[in-house]
Amino acid sequence: MSTEIDLVASPKRLRHLRLAGIVALLAAAAVVTNGIVGRVHAKQEMTTWSAEQAIPSVTTFVPSLQAPTQSLVLPGHLAAYVNAPIYARVSGYLHAWYADIGTRVKAGQLLGVIDTPDLDQQLQQAKADLANSIAQEKLAQTTATRWTKMLQQDSVSEQAADEKTSDLAAKEATVAANQANVGRLEALESFKRITAPFDGIVTARKTDVGQLIAAGSGTGPELFTVSDAHQLRVYVSVPQDEAAAIKPGMTATLTVPERPGMKFDAKLVDTDDSIAASSGTLLVQLEVDNSAGLLIPGEYTEVHFSLPTNAHSLLIPASALIFRQHGLQVAVVGKDNRAVLKPVSVATDLGTQVEIASGLNADERVIDNPPDSLASGDEVRLVSNTASPAADASLADHREAERAHG
């Protein structure tokens, strides 16, 4: 009986089993389909994200116009307005000196005296020769006068009278020569007294009492040095690219390390109108008043020039420059946020900033720190827009850049 029941029930079980299989297959198909759809969607999202990440994010700024003037700071050195090393014009021994270093002297003030026994004897001999020649001249004058009268009386020949007249002329020439020799030696005698040539300060004394003095000019050590420091000369070497802006009559300010916070006004006097081949610089001379005695000849100074700038040049950070095989370029943001590479020329390198002479407009958005792979036409994403970092930079930073340039 049970066998009959199983045979009857088996078709129903088969239908249930078939239905369960179909459901299982449908569920599996749904799982597989869902997985495939999820992977496709994830791949699309990944592709979109990768494309978005490939767009570089950049910061832009607008170039700034330069100030009407810019400071140029250069090293210089101070020199006395007049500096005279004093040498001996006569040989002898130093008898005495009357002014040491640091002594303020007036023009003509006695600095030292030289004993010159040889010169004294030469002068005495010259005076004796002069007296002898004068006596001979007087005798020749008397003789010539007498023979001229005798010629008028036909007592002597004309030839003899001419000889006496010529002898007188020779004696007169001898007197003149001896007088010149005495004058020369007297002039040398005056050099026994060493005097200050102008008002100033004795800055060197390189002799002492009893020292043997040899006459000369620049061949040996000077006896004294006198300097006039009421005014000082300032010598500065200006780079060639700034030489055109240097003109006589300009003013500058000086600072020295030992006087912090103090500034001294100087006036440009002249230039040597020549570029030194060894340094490529123009030598400039300025004058500064030193009546207060605060500046010392020979010391180092910083010279601050205020030079006019090009009204059409633009300032951008040096970090915006691109150095490639096509030359110097900058990247700007064009239409549809696409990068455009533009060739530019630099007028002046100020260190952290550069002055652009051509190739850039004042209203363009310049990309700061552009990626190395950036090319024209690449899309960029703007992170922030800054009106002008050059204008926002502090004055101290700008002056530091100019100092580096100087």
C-alpha cells in the first residue's frame, strides 16, 4: 500500500523540486547580475575620479605694477675729500716733529724740521759764486765802457771793443745763472720746514727725531699724512644694468655698521663714464658732509639709491617661471580653465620676485608653482584666486629682494 502512495506522490515532489531549482537559478542569476552591475558602476566611478584627480589644482594671482621707485643697495667705501702724504724734498736728519697722529692742524702749520748740513754748505758756496760773478761783471762793465769811449777816439780797434762788450754779456749771463742757483737752493732750504698743506687731521707720522731723511716723492715712506675729513668722498661700483639710471645730482643715503639707525645724505658728483671690464660696473663718486665727524675715512658703508622704475613692467613671484627648452615661460589660465604657456622676458631679477619686461598682461591670471607636466590646453582646477601676492608682500620682503639684487 505504501508503494502505491509513493508512486502517486512522486509527481508532486518532482514539481516542487523543479520549482525550487528554478527559484535557485533565478536567485543566482540575480546575484551575478547585481555583482556585474556593481562592478561596472564602481569602474565608472573610479574612471571619473581618476579623471578628476588628473586635473591639476593651481593657485593663480594677478601681476602687480611696480612702485614709482625702487631701492638699490650697494656696498661702498669712504675716503677723505683730500688726503696728502707728505714726503721730504731735501735730505738730512729729522731735527724735531710737532704734530702726532690725531692732531688737527691748520694750513701752513709746522709739522717738523729737517737738519740739512750739506744743503746749507751748498747754499753758502752758491752765494759766494754769485758775489764773485757780480764783481767780475762790474769789472767787465767798466772795461766795456772805457773801450767804447776809446773806440770813439779811434784809440783802439773796433774788434777789440767788441771783445770787451761780449765779455760783459758773458759776465752778466754768469751772474744770472748764479742768481738762479742761489734761488733754487734757497727754495730747497724752505723745505727744511715741513708744513701742513691744508686744514685737516694728521693721520700718520712715520718718522722720528734723528732719523735719516732721503729726498724723494713716493719712493719711500711718507713723513706725515694729512687728511681733510670735513667732507668725504664715497666710491660705489654700480652694475651695468643700472648704470643708465645714474645721473649727476642724484641723492643717496648712507648707513654704517657702527652707527645703527643713523642715515647720512650724500650727493652724486660724477662717474668715470666707463664700465670696468673686470667687474662690469660703473664707478660712481658721491660727497657726504662730515662736519660732525661721525664718519671715518676708509670705512665700509651701504649706499641706498632710489631709482625710477619702468611704469609698464610687472612684478611676479620667481616661483611662477617655467624653464624649458622653448625658453622662459609663465602659465596663465585662459578660457574654460585651460592653461596657456606664454613666453616672457625678464627685465630685473629681484630674488624672490622678478620684473617682467614683455610677454604678460596686467589682467591675466598667472599660475603660481605650475606642475612640471603642465602644457598648453591642459585643464586646471582653481584652488584660490589672489589679487596680487606681489602687492600683498610686506615692504620688508620687497626690500630684502632688492638688497639681494644689489
